[in-house]
Amino acid sequence: QVQLVESGGGLVQAGGALTLSCKASSNIFSINAMGWYRQTPGKQRELVATIPKRGAANYADSVKGRFDISWISRSTIHLQMNALTLDDTAVYYCNADTRTGEYWGQGTQVTVSS
């Protein structure tokens, strides 16, 4: 199993920036890719960005040019979020795709205010 711990959510004004972190522990060598998804009440969870161990990152069209996902260590990713809008308000979930399955973090709230 892989455990994921998220941090960095909070309240920010529109146009501002926020960085989310996700640290994986246990069996990190089984990880193929990590990423971020988000969900708002009444809606399905949607992809924000993913990054494989090797290769290019993938972004949702709605965040391209504003968000940047990166590895900062073998077990930790960052999601740098810039030019935030009200539509970015959601619970953000970290995801790990591994050889043994898919794992999720507990979620961190991001609220963008006007």
C-alpha cells in the first residue's frame, strides 16, 4: 500500500497563488505516476494534473498555463496554482497510480474568494 499525505490547501483571493504538496510513503518504488484531482459538491471528481515518473505532465484544459505539477523528490509532488479563479474552489485529492493499484489522499480544501 501507498499512503498519501496532502498539505497546502486554504483560502486565497482570486488572482492569487497556492501550492499543494503530496507526500507518498511506503512502497514508493511501485509508483508509476502521481497527480491531483478535484471535486465540488454534486459533481464528479475531475482530473487537474498528473505526472509520470518519466515523461511529460498532463493538465486539464481549464488549468493549462496556470498550474504546474512537478516532482520535488522521489516521493513528493507539488502543484503550483497561479491566477486562481472562483471556479478553482474544490477539495483537491492527491492520487498515486502504482503497480498494485490506485491510492488517494484524504483531500485538502482550496477556497478562492472574490
